[in-house]
Amino acid sequence: MSSPAPAPARIDVRPGSLEAWRIAVRTRTLWIATVPVFVGTSFAYLASGEVDVLFASLALVASVLLQAIANLQNDVGYTARGAETGTRIGLPRATSTGLLTPREVRLAIALAVAATILVGLPLVARWGLPVLLMGLSSVAAALAYMGGRRPIAYTPLGELMVFIFFGLVAVAGSGYVQIGAVTPALATAGAAIGCLAAAVLVVNNHRDIAHDAVTGRRTFGVLFGSRASAGLYALLMLVPFTMVPLLVWQTRSLLLWLPLLALPGAVGLVRALPRTQQGADLNALLMRTVMLQLIFGAMLTIGTLVAAWL
């Protein structure tokens, strides 16, 4: 009979502190939620020549809240299912290390959902059913990632969910609340940003393949292996750069070539993943992937804003 897996080690943070909540929310990854809003708003500005700052701000707050909900649900969900063991090499979770109680985190999730609904009400009042559907589906997806009887995180569909909701929906939705339409350029930009956001999750799941396999998760990496996982990462990291010429054509602006400045960094990360074995190194590579998405999104935003001003 095998001995039970060791519990996760405690970390030197005061329970219930601001730092404990920072760990649960994973604030360093919130760029995944902010980048799409800036990109979507800038493309809407290029199309219309104006920006509603209030609506842009509401979209930004809602997007960040949605990622916070997903991260908190992820934190407490793993602990509730007993999937957090001493063999995991990823970033620490607040509930499993005793920094926060599951009850505290679940209350925070409920409050965040309520706040998201309140923030979204003015957007729904202005734009109606399309925004309502985007909002409700985004909240449902955030909760379902690690909630319910069969969480998305326990399937190979996690990357697809991130692509849709932190790419297509977030970018297109941020543009829609400005101009009431989704232009072809908005859809293309959403696909590009969604690929890079999904690549972040690929690194996370790639790092945890061995752990996930023994805790019941059937992620893409677990089902198809580390080689396929590295291949998916390469695809998601490089495809956005193939969309740049299409964005140049759709916007009729040579300034949309700017994201290609991030291509060398993306190639370096693609080469690094198969060679990176240690958990700490993979955590660092994950954050470098977040920063790559930020750089790509910043180049898109700068290009569209300058094009609009010119």
C-alpha cells in the first residue's frame, strides 16, 4: 500500500494577509485579462476615431474580475478535490498552504461575480443582448474552469477556453462596447491575442504533466505527451505573427507590422520549452510567455493608436 502524498509545504506569508490574496488571485498573470481590452479598444478607436473612456474602463475592470474569478476558483477547486499535493512544482496556492480558507475564497468569488455583474450593467443597458451573452458566458466559463462535476481544467479543453474568452471574446467585446460592431480586424486581433493567452496555459499544464496524470486531470499534455504539448506551444506562439500581414491589410496601415518586433522573443521561448525541465525554470518561462503576450499586445495597441492619430 502506497503512502499518501505529502501535503504542500507552507510558505512564509501571514494567513489572510494581502500577500495571501495576491497569491490566490495571481496578480502577475492579470496582464492576460488587461491586454485584450487595450487591443480591442485601440482597434475600435482606429475604426471610429473616438473612445468612450467610461466604457473602456468598465470593460477593463470586468475583464480583470473575470480572470480573478477563474484564478480563485482554480485555487480553491484544486484543494477541494485533493489534487494539491507535495509533488506539484507549480506556483503555490493559497488554500492548500493554509493562507486562506476555502470559505474565504468562495466568498471572494461570489463578491467578484456580483461586482462583474454590476460593472457590466451599464454596458448591457447601452448595447443589449450581445453584451449580456458575452458577459454571462464569460462568468460561466470562469466558474466552470475548476468548478462543477467535470471542470474544464480536468479536460484537454482548457487552452480552447482561454483562446475564446481571453482572446476572441475579450478583444471583440472591448471593441463592441465602443462601436457596436465587430470588425474583421477586431476578430483577427482577438484570435492572435487568444493564441498567446492559451500558450500561457500550455506552459502551466506542460510543467504539471506528471502531477496531473496521477491526480485525475486529463489535460492536452497528459493525453498526448510532452512532445505534443511543446508542439502546441510552438503553434500558439508563432501563429499570431502570421496574422500580422492580414492585420496590415485589414487596417491599411504599415504600423501594424510593429508586433513582428516580438517575433525573436517568441522563437526563443518556443526553443526553450522542450529544453526546460526544472519546475522553477518552467515557472519563469510561464511568466516570460505572459510578458510576450504583453509586448505583442502593446505593439498592436501602439500601432493602431498612432495609425488613428495620423
